[in-house]
Amino acid sequence: MKIQIKKIRDDAVIPTRGSDNAAGYDLYACVDDPVSIPPHTTVRIGTGITAAIPEGYFGACFARSGIAVRQGLRPANCVGVVDSDYRGEYIIALFNDSDEPRVVQNGDRIAQLVIMPYLTVEFEEVDALPETDRGSGGFGSTGR
């Protein structure tokens, strides 16, 4: 599958994979100056790119394990969703889970993008749902 991508800043970096079998494509910070993220705070970081994801697919923006473990930085919404009709800049809202300020530099890998299919559904309101053995039990109700 080919995905059209456009740099909206000259210094933007096209997403890359860390290995041949990596599912995620690294997204890179595209900022004029280093950005400080105070502890327990969210800051939006631009990537300088936009893309045309094919209809029937979406982009899921996940944390990169390295930046999450080493610096405590992750997407604030945990998983960002980029719809196929979105044409704006890909921006990652990074949250600093650590107790120290963190700095993001131009060109830092800040998240990973996974292209995924989705199903379009119609919701049908009903008076009752089919019964199951589990029923409405949740949050540990299966004993595991």
C-alpha cells in the first residue's frame, strides 16, 4: 500500500521503520527550538507532515517504548486516531509522566504511526440484547 505524504516544513522527516518487520513508523518532532515539557503536563509537538490515508484505514499514533521508558513521555490520549479524511499536520500531544522536565529536540522520534483497517457499522437501538454466560460482569468478573 502506498500512502501519499507531504512535508509542510522543509526540515520535516518522513516516517521510518526501525526494522523490516516493524508495524509502526516513527514520527519525528519538527520544532523550531527545543521544547520543554514540564512534569505532568501535555505539550503539542508538530511533525511537519500531513498524509492521505486511504479510505477504510486510519492511522493509530502510539507511544514509542524507548521514549516512554527512558523519559516518561507518551501521547496524552494514549492512542491518537488519524482519520482518512484528515489533511492537517500530524501533531502529537506528548504528556510527561515523570517528575522532571523533559526536552524534545527537532528530529527526535516522538511516537509511532500504525496504519490499520476499520469497520464501518450501523448502530441499531433495541429493547434487549442477546443473553450470554458472562452477562454484565466486568472489571475482574471472570476471576482472572
